[in-house]
Amino acid sequence: MARYKDSSFSQSKFIPVVLSQQITPGTFEYAVSLLIEDHIDMSVFDQRYRNDDAGRPAYDPAMLLRVILSAYAREQGKSCMPRINRYADASTAARDHRR
């Protein structure tokens, strides 16, 4: 059986942050976490890790996927914002011009 590092949401980490208190309902991160916990079968990763008897516990793939998806979404939002702002400015200017 694969061994993973503990990623309990109620355990404090390096900085006194309790993940279960930081990821609040209604946020994108909460939705990603809920999706991964309830709808994605992460057991496929268990077969890749053969660290039952030796080796260090691996990072929980579900936790890593949460981090990757959240970071990707934030980066996509940053790259889209200038375009959204340009379109908003252009439509506002066009609307004001028609008045």
C-alpha cells in the first residue's frame, strides 16, 4: 500500500495555518477541493508509489492536484484580466460615445 505524508486539513503546518479554516465554502479553492475529494478517483496514484517498506512518504497526490489547479486558475485569471479590462473599457467608451 502506498504511503503518503499526512495532509490532514485540521493539522497545523509550518506556519500556524489550519487549511480547513482557510479553504472556505463559496471559494474556487473550496470547489476544487470538493471536486477532488468527492468526484476524482485518486487511487490510480497508489500503484505508482512503491514505498510501503522503504523510502520516504510521498506527498498526497490529491493535495498536489489542489495546489496545481488553484495556481493554474489564478494564473489564467491574471492573463485574462488585461483583455477583459480592454474590452470593458472599449464597450464603456462606445456606450458613452452613443449618448
